[in-house]
Amino acid sequence: MNRMATRVDQPSSRSRSPLGGFGKLLVCLVAAFLVLAPLGVAVLNGLKSKGQVMNRPFSIPDPVLWSNYTVILRSHAFWRQLANSTLVMLATTFLVLALASAAAFVFARMPFRGREFLFTFYVIGLLFPLAVAILPVYLLIRELGLVDTLWGIILPQVAFLMPLSVLILRNFFLGIPNELEDAAYVDGATAFQFFTRILLPLARPGLAAVAVLTMVYSWNNFFLPLVVLNSEKRWTLPLGVMQYSGQYSSDWGAILAFLTLAMTPAIVFYLFAERQIIAGLTAGSLKG
């Protein structure tokens, strides 16, 4: 009877907060609007003439001006910049996944003296953004002869993405039960075989999260290519946006069309791997 009385007396979460669900929905809608509204304005204004953009920036294009997009898609410079950005993104992602997964495996599964201190010191790299260290980074790139090369972008990106990537993957590797590792070693597997055949397949959500975050970061990186690259034939898309904005400084429709095309791949990367990113960033839920 006491239990039943307790259950009756205690109000449910819904009765305590009848507007809780509505409040959460409202917050989500406001946040979505704040993110999507600028993107929608950019896409719509990319289909307008200069006069329409200046006089009616929030209206539906009438008439629709497809020439803003077709001129860009017929440009050899755009496709060259797209190819450069894709090459830099793929190379950066491959190196980050290979190096970060190996380092995370060592920090998570190989006990040695001073491991936690070394890992903490390693993760301190998160406190130093690229903009703070750009001068010594540029001097190092120059000494290595990588100025005005794509490798001069790829290698620094890998270095600055490693701390976050190792942090994500280490947490994921720690969530894998130790019994799997013990069983693998009992069956005669080496540490490398356990890493490649068991750990990595189980950590696919974490690897996918790191891959997508790396892709988006590399695709949108503007500061490093601006400092390292000199010749236009090696420019990436962010530098192409800067050049196009200067060339068509008064034609906002053309500029927004180029910007829309440049940011579309990054948005597609995220949409296809949204669940993987969330799973990778909540690796602690695997424990137990």
C-alpha cells in the first residue's frame, strides 16, 4: 500500500512540466532557423540579379537567374579549385584516420609508465589554434620547401587535427570490453591483428565521426591556404570564393551562387554522416 501511495503521490515528469516538450521543440526550431535561414537566403539570392538582391533580398527569385550558377560551372578555375580542395581533404582525412587511430590504440590499450601524463600533454594541443601558431608553422613549412604546395596545407592540418581525433578515438577504444582483447590474445592474435581486425571494425562510428569532422574542417579551411599558397592553380575553394568576391564585388547574386556551390559538399558530408558523428562523440555509452 505504501508503494502504491508513493506512486500515486509522485507526479510524473509530464505532469510536472506540461510545457517541457513544447519548450524543447521551440528551442530546436529557433536553433534550426538561425542556422538554416542564412543558407536559404544565400541559395535564393544566388538565383537573383544584382537589382533583385539589393531591393528584395528575402523574396522568391522572379525571374530565376540560372546564369549565376551556369557561369561558375563552366569555369575551369572553379573545377580546378574543387579538385584541389578534394585532394587536400582526402589526403588529410586518410592521414588523420591512420595516425590518430594508431595513437589512440596506444593510449587506450597499451599500459606504460606515464601514459596518462603523456596523453594529457598531447591533448593540450587543443588549446592552441592554428591562427596562434601560424608564424612558426609557416617558417617550418618554408624550411621544408612546402610553400605553394598542397602538402604545405595537408601536413599542418593533420597536426592540428590530431589531438581532437585521438581524444575521440581513445574514448571509443576504451569503451570496447576488455574480454574481447583477452579472447583475441588467447586465440593467438597479435596486438596489430587485434587492432586491425577487431578494434577498428567495432570503432567504425568513431572513425566516421573523425572522418567527417576532418573533411568539413579541411574543406572550409581558409587561413592556412591563404598563407601557404601563392599560385592560383593550387588555390582551394575558400580562396576561390575570395577571388570571385573581389572580381564580382558589386554582383551579390553571382557571389552568393559561388558561395552556395562551395559550401554544398561540406553540408552533404555532414548530412550523410550525422548519426555517425553523434555516435562517435558519445562513445562513453558503449561502456558496460
